[in-house]
Amino acid sequence: MNPTWKQSVIYQIYPKSFCSAHGQATGDLAGVTARLDYLQWLGVDWIWLTPIYLSPQRDNGYDVADYLAIDPRYGDMADFTRLVAEAGRRGIQVMLDIVVNHTSTEHEWFQTARRERDHPWRDFYLWRDAPNNWQSKFGGPAWEYDPVAGQYYLHLFDTSQADLNWANPELRQAVFAMMRYWLERGVRGFRLDVINLISKPADFPEDDSDGRRFYTDGPQVHEHLQQMHREVFAGREVLTVGEMSSTTLEHCIHYSRPDRRELSMTFNFHHLKVDYPEGRKWVAAPYDFVALKRILSTWQEGMHAGGGWNAVFWCNHDQPRVVSRFGDSGAWRVPSAKLLATALHGLQGTPYVYQGEEIGMANPGFADIAQYRDVETLNAHRLLLAAGLPEDEVMAAIRQKSRDNARTPMQWDAGPNAGFSSEAPWIDLAPDWREVNVAAQRDDPDSVLHHYRRLIALRKRHPVLADGDYHCLTPDHPALWVYLRRTPAATLVVACNFSGETVAETLPPLGELAATGPARTLIANHPDTLPLAAALQLRPWEAVMWLVG
């Protein structure tokens, strides 16, 4: 891949909630095309589209029924072709979501497999006469009995998402052919959904937990990805990012180090579990700021030393809004949203911006379970109530953790339905849409939106953002995250106060650095920023980047 992708910024689009050009309850591809001028103005280099394939939508498109067909909800192949061409004219490349750990049970492969034991597609899935005790990530057993097939099939996610058998070489060839099909249609990148789960041990051992230790970064996963690279990516400029569930630093170095010939970069989620007390997602809880810094610092240092590459992000379609999670969605929403952007975009790796993050969208705070659509959320509500937890406790966790926090419609303007569509949307708008929207912020040079635009531009101008090493100066401080990015030619200082109080701290390395030469303020979220010095004082939610050299 051309080295300039290390200076790129990728914008994630959840098409269902982005924009409808046809006045539908759901967004469409024509709506994405209609907003390309905005994305070009923002400065992003890539757009990642979450699944647009034919799907029964049990898991919002991550249950694929036909990999080669556009779901009519989003448009057709002509709409997709137009989107790719118009994006290319604006210097924007298109990345598709590839979901090949599992398919929908409505996929032709599965429907044939369940009816015909002797058909080659039967072995495209994982069948057993008796289940083991693994658990689904969406709750309940990971095996479902199919009366037509006469056996149990594995589903690590919803019962409608049957896991594929990557040990079968014919299945791998079918997946590779599908990926080449999309490359031939102008796609230049792939985001590979839960790709480190594709290899399962053949004996399916019983577990004293949920089974994930046996299939996470499974026995042949690196071999499968190296074969994918040889047969799909080699000889082409293809940007690839793997979503890695419950992975390790060592594995992610291997996945993303160029000489391994697997993937360009990896997503890991360890930093997004710092508000999971004792590993439990469905509990309303504050986050651990020191743990957040420790985890991100470990991955920054480890990937740099090992030659791997991070995809860095706060938000996506599966995560709560970061301004609600790690910032302040109340009185300090604007400075805290800018701080979060500054802290992330100063890191080494390729930054991902999720739609609405760039305007500081917050969790909607839905109070009624009837307002939620996400299958994981609805399953959790049912199972937690069945376990005897009080409704108010369950709903408090859901308001904080539900994937639907990220799936409310994009807030374009203060007009009907926030400019998303002329039709009422498939899920309620967040209540702040009249105040927090693109149109209002585009006219305000001091907005969150303009701050993101400036950060995106900085990454292209300053090599230290791509190449510099990382060193944290405040690993144990309860409010400050101050870190350095260093190359032989320059040092970048990123200083952030993750609190609503003014914080003062003396950091001698900053004084030593200031003495080596003039420090230039690259970006800040408060006016009248103080010069770089050992005696650091940051106002509530203040964030500054200084460049020395």
C-alpha cells in the first residue's frame, strides 16, 4: 500500500442512519453520495461503509444473505457504482465491511446446507450432533438445533448468524472470489468483521467460561489471513483493517506487520472496556481513566516497537458516543468533544471518525426499551430481567452501553428529522438535534466540527503524527493525560485535562523540551493558551498540541 495511507483519516458511515436521498425511514447509498462534498470539505481520505448487502437485518446488516447483492433498502448496484465514482472524483476511496465469520441463516449456502447433507455447502458451516457449552456473545448457548438439518450449528452471535467453517478450502475460495468481485467494482479497502474469530479448534472443547479462549485468535487464523493476502490483496493497493475481538498485542503485531503479509492495521477494543466492572458490559458504571491511559499507552508503545499499526478510534456503530462516555455531554460538551478528538488524533495509527463524532453527538438517553432496535440490547434486557435485576437498573445500563447510542440518525440541520430524511426515521433522533448539527457548526469556526477538520489537516502536514514514537508523562495522574510523540526532527506534546476542574502539575521533561527551541501551538480548544513550560496548568477539559522542532 502507498505509505501515504499512514497520514490518512477514515470516516465510518452507518448507511442506515446517515442520510436518505429518497425520503425513506432508513438511509441509502444515494444519501451518502449527496453528502460527499461535505466529506471532502472535512478532509477525510476514505469512507468505510458498514454492510450494504442483502440482509434480513436481524443484526443491522451483519447478517449477510447475499454477498454480491445490494440490499434494496440502500439502492442498487448502479447507486453503488455512482457512489464509488463520485467519491473517487473527490479523492475519497471506498472501504467495504466484509462479514465472513458468519452468514445469515437465510443465505443460499445455509439454506442448501441444512436441507442436503451431501451438498458441498454443508461443510461451509459448523455442525454437531450434540452442542458443547460455549456461549453466544449475544447471550445464551452458542449452538442452535436445526430440525431440518437434524444437527446443531454454531453461532457465536445471533441465532440467525451461522458461523462459517474456515477449515474448508472451498469456503475460503468462495470468500476470496467475493472479495475480488468488489475490488473489480472499484472498492479499495476492506474492514474485516471479527476476523480473528474465524478459526475454531476441530475438537470444540468444553470450557469453564464462554469458550472464547479457544476460538479467539484461533489455531489457523494467521495462515488463513496470509492466504487471503496472497490471493486477494497481493499486487493491488488495498487498505485492510481487521476487527479483533478480545485479542492480544502480540497477535495484532503479527496481523499488521508488513512483512507478515496479512493486514494493514487492526482494531482492538481493550480501551473500550474500562467501564465494564469485572468485565461485565451491562452495568452502569464510571470509567477508569488511569486504566484507559495505561491500555492505550501499552498498545502505542508495543505496536510501534513491534512494527505493527493501530487503527485508533473512540466510536463506531457498536460503541456509545464518546462525549457521553469519557467526556461531558452537558455544560462542557464542546471543549470535552474537542479534547477527546485531540487526544486521539495525536496518537500513532490511522484515526477513524464515526459519523456524528465530528459534531460531538451524544448518547440519546432513551428511557423506554420500546425506543431501542438493537438485537443485542433487546436480548440483554430480556435476560437481565429474567435474572431478577430491577428494570431501572437494567435501563440505566442500556442507556449507557447500548449499540443504539451510536445509531440514531446523523444530525445535518435543524429542519424536519434533522435533515436525515423527509420521512420519520427508523429509530428516534437524539433530543439535541436542533442545537447539535452540521449546519450550525459549519458556520461556527470555533465548533467541534472545525476542530476535527483542523486535526485531519494537521496529520497530513506533520510527519511526527505518523512516525513518532510515544511516551506518556502522566501514567498515574487522575485527570491529566500528557504524552510525547518524537522523531529525530520534531517532538509533539499533547496535553489534556480530562476533568471539569483546573489542574496544575509540574512536569520537568516539558521544561527541558521547551529549552531546546521554540514551541509552536498547533491546535487548542481554549483561547489564550499558555506557552509550553514545566509548570503546566490546564483549564477544565483543556487540550493543547505543541510542536517543537
